[in-house]
Amino acid sequence: MSGAALGLEIVFVFFLALFLLHRYGDFKKQHRLVIVGTLLAWYLCFLIIFILPLDVSTTIYNRCKHAAANSSPPENNNITGSYATATPVPSQHPCFKPWSYIPDGIMPVFWRVVYWTSQFLTWILLPFMQSYARSGGFSITGKIKTALIENAIYYGTYLLIFGAFLIYVAVNPNLHLEWNQLQTIGIAAANTWGLFLLVLLLGYGLVEIPRSYWNGAKKGYLLMKTYFKAAKLMTEKADAEENLEDIMEEVRKVNESIKYNHPLRKCVDTILKKCPTEYQEKMGRNMDDYEDFDEKHNTYPSEKSLVKLHKQVIYSVQRHRRTQVQWQILLEQAFYLEDVAKNEASATHQFVHTFQSPEPENRFIQYFYNPAVEWYWECLLRPWFYRILAVVLSVFSVIVVWSECTFFSTRPVLSLFAVFIQLAEKTYNYIYIEIACFLSIFFLSICVYSTVFRIRVFNYYYLASHHQTDAYSLLFSGMLFCRLTPPLCLNFLGLTHMDSSISHQNTQPTAYTSIMGSMKVLSFIADGFYIYYPMLVVILCIATYFSLGTRCLNLLGFQQFMGDNDMTSDLVDEGKELIRREKRKRQRQEEGENRRREWKERYGHNREDSTRNRNVHTNPKESNFSDISNNRSASKYTRANNRTERDRIELLQDAEPLDFNAETFTDDPLESESGRYQPGGRYLSMSRSRIFDDV
């Protein structure tokens, strides 16, 4: 099994990152470099989280091996080698290789490649690709030039920060500027920036994730929040449509002013390709007669203005498409939650849907997840499951907050993460160590990454599911992941006292901390900022619990969902009316389709059979004038007669019938009292009021 666990996790994490990227990105429409860059960033960050528990178990085994090799007689536990163990080696628990042991020399190289690749992505490549993808240039050279100009200030800020660290090291007489120290300064600067943002996101996620599951178990809470989202999304949807109309009007003017022989016509054609199909068909391509631009002194848009217009078109089209898809998804969610509220009082314990799913469900799922199982899960078991899950997550959050405030204490050990790992280290239970490490770092990463997925910076950064995330937001998320993951892992190792700079013990470090170098070069960061700054998570958790950030956003005019707010109640009522209107519209559409289907099934075959029989038995040569008048409805189906009547018959066939019930029609259409039905399938008399009942 040596190295097999590492290989399996590498493959598994790749498909996990690919699945998440497929959910948020669009492989068909977005540029391949954007997909590859984002996938690589997400993959490296997830890989660090999944591989770190293996590094911890391997390090504990190596400590045991070095302790056993350098130990004197059993009564002497002092070690003369380069490493010392924090606990003596019990004789009843000899050192044995864990099932996931990774041979020496592999992990340092692996971490070095993963870490520096992620840093290259987040600080150099992804910011450049972000500006390149958002640029409105019409050529590769133009996009590269725009990206370089936009990143000049960005890179300059980092150079100033790095220069400040260099000056500090150069002025300090006790330090000598060497390559390893220079590398440590760069790592410390990146981790300091990441830790500053990490604590902010962690403080929000530790409270919001358990609370979201607890509120999800409340009856009506999700439905009211969905109504609130519907009101806000309708405003955003209307704004996106209005913005798109304005941009398309500008494109129309540019398209009419720049003729086909103008030098900038290629730029206009590129802009038109980015417009929606319906607008392309309206505008088309301006193919007016040739104009001599030297003789006519007309004012035409400059290339710079076309670049700006191109950028606006890309942004407005993406935003309009995203709001349309999100509106349909929100409608399905609201309809389903309303069905749950209605089925809670069902005596048959069978879940009944108002609308059938537009996509056919799998037969395997339909067999096991039948209406009875769905009713018990949605109306009975799911609320209790959410409550239990919320309690478990709350316990994890309390453990994290306590450990963040006490992890610097080594005697006594107060961090609960360190207590659990040290207890397992005494018995060398590697499976327990890996499971405990994985669950701990996985919970921390969920709290941080879920906040990254939820956060929204106006309309510039927004991770939307169902393939509606733009290239700019995907690349920005990759940058955030690469900046947050290294300090997250260092913080986890500090909580478990696996980092020697925190535990202050002369023990063998993990392979991950070995590539970070000695933080003694910057003692005020290692012994100050890294120790005391994570304590701010307590204040952030309190602020999140009392929704101080939400209240501040409401005061600033950004409506947020709050149960005790008048604005929230108004938006909930507005959203309820919008959902009700869309529901009536959906019901009318389904009723029309059902009646049309019933019309075709009931009368379509009879008309085809009667038409076929009349075409065979009718002989135009032997018929007289009276026969023609008596069989006029049958003879009108032949090709020899006029085409107008046939068109009217086809229109009647496709027309939407109004009502089929026992009061109006009988099973036999020949015995109908409300109208005379001819064998050809046409009504010769139908009251006008019946035709316009649904109008």
C-alpha cells in the first residue's frame, strides 16, 4: 500500500474538482485557458486538504521511528539525535508502518511542487488571465496590452509590501539576507495576507452554516426566504433586461453607422456575434452601398469606444442569461416548497406535485423514491435530520472557536484538536489520526470555502451554479482558494500542535511545514500575528450570530432577509405575488397542452380514417350537383378542391379546444347537443362565447 493511498486521492480529488467546476462553469462556451486555469487552482487546493492527513500520520510514524532508533535503554527517554519525541514510546505499542505510509523524499517534493505552483497561479497567472478574459479587445495583442496595464498597480502593490520586508531584514543587524530567508519572507507575506482574510471568512462560516440548517428545519422559513429571493431576483432580472436593451440599442447604432467596407467593420461583426440570437436577426449585417470615407467627413466610433462597447456587451449578455436561468430555478424551488407545505396535512401520506418535472426521472430513482418515501422524507424526517445536523455542526464550531483561542498553550494542552491527536499518537492508531485530521480540516475548509461560494461583490464576483458563472468570477475564486488554503493548513497544524513553531518542541516537523522555512526570521509575525490574530474569530462569530453585518447592509440600502424588518415583509409579499402569478401562468400552459393532447387523441384518428375512406369512394365523374352539395364537407378534403378550406381545417385541428367535460360533450361526438359534429372532424356551429372563454 506504499504510495497507493496518495495516488488514489490524487485521482479522486481531480474528479471532485472537475465536477464542481462543471456545476459552476460552462465548458462549451468559456475559453479553454480559463477552464484549465480554474481547474488547476481548485485541484491543487483540494489536493492539499486531502493529502495533509497522510502527511500527519507519516510524520508521527517517522517520529516514532527516530525515537526508537535513537533511544538509550528503556529507563532513559532522552534522545541524542536531531529530533525528540513529545511522548515516550510505549513498549506495548511498537512502531509499525501505517497503511497510508508515504516513503521518505516524496512528500517534500510533492508539497514544494503543489505550493509554488499554486502561488504562481494566484499571484501572477490568474490575475493576468482575469484581466485578459474581461478585456474587450478584438485581438490577442490588444487583450494582453490591456491586461498588463490593469495589473501594473496590482503587481506594484505587492512589490511595495515585499520591499518593506526586505528593508526590515536588511536593517536588522542580527539577520543576514540569504536565499532561504528571502524565500521565508515571501511565504510569510503571502500567508499573512491569507490569514487576514481567512479569519474573516471562518468567523462567518462557523455560525452561518449551523444556523442555515437549523432554520431550514423550520416550517415555512425556506418558503418565506424563497419569496424574498424572488422579489430581489425579479428586480435584478428587470434591471438586466433594461441594461441589455440599452446596450443593444448602442450596438444597433454602431452597426448602422459603420458600413461593410469600413476598416472597423470586423470589430462590429465580432460584437454582433456576442449578442443574443434574436438581436442578431433584427440587426443583421449592414450591407449598404459603398461609401467613400475620404470624401464624406462623417463621425465614426473609434476603436477604443468599440472595445468598451464589446466589454459591455459581454457583461450584459452574461448577466441577462444568468438572471433568466436563476429565475427558472427559483420558480421550481418555490413550487416544490409550496407542495411540501400543502402535503404536510395529507392524510394519504403520498406526496403530490402540482407540476410534473420537465425532465424524465430515472426509473431506478422513481422505484425507490416513490411518493410515499418522498412524503416521509420531506414532511417528517428531513426537519429532524436538519436539526440533528445543525447541533453536530454547532458542536464542531464551538470546538474550533475554543481551539483558536487556546492553541498557543502547550502546558497544559488546551486545544481540543491537539488533545485528540496526542491521544491517538500514544497508541499509534493511524486510522483514527487520519480520520480525525481529515474531519477537522474538512470542516474548516467547508466553513471557509462555502463563504467564498456565497459571497457576492455586487455583480463583479458571483459564483452562480448551473453553468452561469462568468470567466472573471471563476478565475477570482481560483485566486482566493490558492491564497486561503496554505494559511488554512498552517492554522490547522497549529491547532493540532504539529507545527514546531507553535508547540515550541524540538520535534520532527511535517513535510508541509518544512517547505515554509523557519518563521524565526520574522519573529513578530510568528510569535505575534499568527498567535493572537486568530482570536478575533470570537468577535466575528458574535457579530455573525447577531446579524450585525446584515443589519448594516440593510441600513446602507442593500436588502437582506431579516424576519423582524418591514422591508423584508414587503419583499416577501411581493415575491409571493410573483410566484403566484407565475404559477397561474404555468397552470394555464399545462391545461392548454393537456386539452390539445386530448383533442388529438380523441378526434385525430377518426378524422384520418374518414378522410381516407371518402377519398377512396368519392368519384367526381359520377357525382351530380345534389351529391356534391350533400357531401361538401367530404369533398373538401381532396386535393382537387381549393386549398383555403384545407388550411382552415388544419388550423382547427391544431387549435386549442376549450373544454371537454360531461356537461358540454358526450362520449360520442355524433350525439352532441351543443354543436353538430361532421364525420370529417369539424364543428359547423360553435357559440362565440365558448371560443373566447379563456381570452
